[in-house]
Amino acid sequence: MRIEQDLKLDFKDVLIRPKRSTLTSRSEVDISRDYVFLHSKRSYHGVPIIAANMDVTGTFEMARALSAQGLATALHKHYGDDALVAHFEALPAGATQFYSMGIGASDMAKFRRVMARAGSAITAVCIDVANGYTNAFVRFIEKLREEFPALTIMAGNVVTGEMTEELILGGADVVKVGIGPGSVCTTRKMTGVGYPQLSAIIECADAAHGLGGLICADGGCTTPGDVAKAFGGGADFVMLGGMLAGHDECSGEVVEINGVRKMRFYGMSSRVAMQKYAGGVAEYRASEGKEVLIDYRGPIEGTLQDLLGGVRSACTYVGARKLKELSKRTTFIRVSQQLNEVFGKS
């Protein structure tokens, strides 16, 4: 047993310090990014925000709505072969959407079937597991890279620099960062395992960028300011679940409680999700997610305007004319300790 004494921070623990700026309007800020992925050598251009591959948010409808504004979607992995083939074949040129999969034999068999039919229409895949520290996960990435060398691979989740490096060296173009920060994830409560998300982003981004790889911050963002902090900390992409839930483009059930419309939202390791897709929680494990009711919010357009507007505004406060400049111009100020002292908390 050992204890790390270094300070670790979450989004709530910091604010971004403003700096002098020559920008006169948020409209002057370019929040798109251009990347060439390390292994696939494919080019990317767009707003680097991705809808999470949860069955509520990773829908075809969400993908079409976000694609129209330059954002990406990681489709959930429970669509059938025919639906996936039809969707990817209909994608406009330049659209980036991720086929999502696990690392089981059935996942790989399904992916090969879909690839045999959709061919070059699928350019990116999200390999998604709760624990990205297993040998089986690393070996799977290596085999997928060998079989599909031109495929852009996003894989996770991890929270430390050394594992980020191993996944990139093993064939991942983008490493997904985050264990337990999601609003409907209970991994930290059920297992005691996790890592404060902002510190994880900073550490993993440093490791990835040193090798020419990228990271995607996955989880923990509840406001546009959190998204700005993730980019300020070095994230190349940010994946959102709860912030995009509750909209017409989602698949969650809408219910009415005391005259107020609500939509069901749950984690993919929750009892609800496992009952839906696996017949229940296996006897050797526990649920690591929960179900909540969130306010029904109508079409996604209004939320996207607030989200993207918030990120643009953050850039103007530090003088970043382009999103890629935000991390270089970000200075974080710790606020939690100061607030604790004000309120007399230890």
C-alpha cells in the first residue's frame, strides 16, 4: 500500500484566470480543430465534442443533429447490423462518427460483418470498456490495428499517463480518459476506484501529446464551463453524456410527474441497462451505474448554442482566437481550499 501526496483536482476545484485579449466578439473565436491521427493518418476537421456512446445519447438522431453543426457522435453498440450499415453508408463526406464496440468475441464478429458490408464508410471506432488496464484490452487494440490499419481507433477508459502511453503505442489514436466521473456512474462509490478528472486529463494529455497521440475527456462535465476547463487542461476531444441527455434526439423514455415532463437517463453499467441488454446483473458483479429522471429539454439546438457559446466565451476571456490556443493560455486558480477556509471547513 502507498499514498500519493500530490494534489489532484476536479473541475469544481478550479477556475480559469482571465487574461488580456484583443478579441472584440465571441464570433471571432474558431472552436473547430484539425488533426491528423497518429496511426490511421486520417484527417479530422470539426468541433471536437462527441456525444457519448450510451444508448440514450449515442443515437442516429443525435448523430444527424450534431453532425449538422460539426460535432461527432459515438453510436451506442446495440444497433443491429442492417441499421448500422444503412446509417454509415448515408453519412455525408467528412462526417466523423464512431462505431462503438466492446472486446468480446461477439463484438469482433459483429464488427467484421458490418465492415464487410459498409466498407470504407466506417472510418472510426470507439473501443469502450470500464477498465482499460487489462492485458486483454491492450491485446485487442493491437489486433484491431493490425487487421484494420486505416481505422481511427479511440479506446479507453484510463486515467494515468503510463497507461495512456501503452494504449497509444499499441495502436490507439485517441485515448478516452475518465473512471467514475460521469453523472450516472457509481464506480467510485461501488469500488473506491477513480481519479479526479481534471488531473487525469492534464496527466494523460501530457503523456499522449509526447507520443503524437490525442485524448478524449470522458465524463464529469456538467456545464459549458467544465467543457472549457477540459479543453484548457489539454483535452483534444470532450465526450458528453448527461449534458446532451433529455432531448428529442435521445432514446430515453419520457414520463410526466406532477405535470412536469422528465426523461429517463441511466449509465450503461446500471441495473437498468444490464437488464435490458444482458438479462440482468451477472452474479459475479455489481451494478456500477444508476438511473435518474432529468428534465425534458426539447430539441438539442438550444443546448448546443449554450454549450458552444460558453466555450467561445471562455476563449475570449483568455484571448484565445482558436480553440487550439486555449490550453496554452489557460492558468487554473484553485478555489476549493479558499472556500473551505472561508466557511471554516478543514
